[in-house]
Amino acid sequence: MADDRLPTKLWVDAHLHTLTMQGVPFYIHNTGNFASGMVMVKLNGLDTGCKLLQQQRDLDGDLGWMVLFKGEIVAESEADAYIQRAIDRDPDLWVIEVEDKEMNNPFEGKVF
């Protein structure tokens, strides 16, 4: 069975290029697997705390996002500790921090 999905690295690069063009600051905390790593996004609201989103696929294989911490805004230190545990479990995980006071997810996909 062939997998015709875009490699994660190319998908991430396309989104990061868009953020660069929009002047939105971002930081790559962890570079995951080129072809198939999943993505975690840390939305940093700067003074207000952070939200974390974990990329997931639904039963049809479509990308979406699971909001972590029940959608609550958490302290940056709590978000960073969670991220480190996630990387320890899955070193192929991509982790991208986006600085946005409104904490909007710049990546497409529905929220589960």
C-alpha cells in the first residue's frame, strides 16, 4: 500500500515559510522524523501563558489537532516540561513554538 502523504518536513517547512512571510515569530524545539513525524505546537501568548496542540489523524487519515491540558492556558514552564516528556517518549516528534498573543493555530486541520 503506497503512502502518498507529503513528508512531515516539507509540510512543516511550507507552514513555517508562511509564518516567516507574515512576520510571525516561531522556534523549532525539536526536529522530528523527515517523513512521518507528528507535530506538537506550543502557542505562546507571551504574557498570558501557553497552549499546546498535538497533531493527530482521524480514522480517515485526515490531520487534526488535539488540544492538550483541556484547552487551558498553562505557564510556560509547565508546557515546556510536558514537551520534554513528549520528546523523551517520541524523539521523532516535531515541536514548534509560535509566538502569538491571540494563540491562533497557524496549521490547518480541525480541532478534536
